Amino acid sequence: MDIPLALLMFGSIYLAGRMAERRGRSFKNWAWIAGGIGPLALALLLLLPNLHGSNGAAA
């Protein structure tokens, strides 16, 4: 049971960092946040506005 939980935790850290980067936020900061609150960081990122603008293009 420990291995799947660890994989979920590390996966959510990486995924949150990549999602944050694509939404105009810091990979490193959001990886730390995900390390603290786990998969909840993914939901939080979806609630925050995209900093790249409404069309999805890089600023």
C-alpha cells in the first residue's frame, strides 16, 4: 500500500508543477505546494485563473 501512495504523491507533485507552468505560474513553488497538500494542489490550480490570458497563448 505504501508504494502506490508514494507514486500518487510524486506524480501529483510533478503534475501540479507542469500544470502551474502551463498556466503561467512557478513550477518550483507549485511542486512544493503539492508536496505539502498532495493532490489537492491540482484542484486548487484549476480554481485559480490562467495568467497567460483567455486564449491560452503565452504572454
